[in-house]
Amino acid sequence: MKRWKVGPFLVIASILLPLLAFSQDGVEMKVGDVFADRESGSPVLVLTDKEGKIALPIYIGGNEAQAILLELGRIARIRPLTHDLLYNILKVLHIKVEKVVVNDLRNDTYYATIYLLSGKERFEVDSRPSDAIALAVRAKSPIYVLPSVLEKAPVITLKREDVVEMWGMGLQDLTPELSAYFGIKDGKGVLIAYLKRRDLPFSQGDVILKIGGKRIEDIKGLRSEAGDLKRGSRTTVTLLRKGRVLQIPFSIP
């Protein structure tokens, strides 16, 4: 298990826990993203809470990353993969995947439990989080993380109150935590937090790095640069998307 390197910008989750909605099972999470670490190339699974307040990155294996992405993308498989086979066996036996819980973090390694329901009997099976989550997305079962794990884990805050709307999308300055999360060493750029228009060539989670050829450091710089561009004029936007730097043509709305 690789350590998520956020250095001095590690967020202490105990400060955030009172703000999160959680049950006796823990904080309910969902798969926010799966992407490759820019430095190591290793796949990273990102869990986010349902209210969009925190993100929890977990390094996983390539096969597990593929299994999760294939299911999330609803990509058809000619023959069942390992996690498909496991889920199909459970269905034939009328065993329900009740939930999965990420319940421990020791020596930079996460641990999880799969909870199965067969009639009135419940079973608990130890698992790697990646396998448990690959199964959960197939069964559409809830995913939980215990508060004790979040207290020790390198979680990242997602502050929606810092979002500014422009061009039909929500923009946010990169914080030190977000810069570490996206692997941007100089900490300069503007995060696209959400989209309100479907005709934009961007995606939630993109980081704007340049407009035309000019480096964008923050929202203030983006507004300044955009002020020199007339509505309908064409330019290019350089952005970071899932570890890749892309240059996209863009017409000013």
C-alpha cells in the first residue's frame, strides 16, 4: 500500500466528523473517481461522502481499478471477469451483498468487510477495500467508512462555499490539499467543481491551467484574462483531466 503524500497539508478528519452524516455503519461514501497517480502511475480510487464534503484517496491494484471502471461505465464484457463471476455466484445462491465497510487502516493498508445476507443469516467476510467496492458497485450496495478510519486517513476537504460561478460552471481556487490531490506542485490552477451547462467541453474535476497561452493561477487571474476576450471569441483551454494534460478549443459563452 502506497502512502498518499499530502505532507503538511494532511487534513485532520476528526475536525470534519461532526459535520458529516453517519450512521452506526459509518460515513456512507460513493466512488467519486478512479485515476492514475501522475508520479507513480498507480491507480487511485477516490471515495467521496454523499454530501460532497470530503474525499478519501486509496491506492488500489490495476485489475481492481479496471473492474470498478468497467462496471461504473456499464461497459459490456464478452465473458465475466472475476468480480462479475463472484457476484453472479452470489445471485444464483440468493445471497445479498448487504453493505461493505472500510473498517481499519494499519501501516498504510486499508481493510474492509463484506456483509452478506442469506435468508435470515448474516455473514461477514474480510476483504481488501478494492475487491469489496468492485463487488458493491455491481450489487449497488452501500459503501461505508468508519469514523475511526477517517480520523487516521489522509482525507481532503471539498469546500463548496468557496465556489464561484462563471460561464455556467462552478469554479474553485486550488487549496494546498487540492493541489496535492491533483499532483500540481506549484499549486496554481482553477478547479471545475460542477457544471450547470451540458454544452461545455469540460468535466467536473478538471483543473484549468491556461487560457490561450497564459498560465492561470487562480479565479482572479481567470477573470482578468477572460475580461480581455469578447463573447463568442475562440481560444484554447489547457487543463488537467484524470492525470492527463489536454488542450481543448473553447468559445467564450
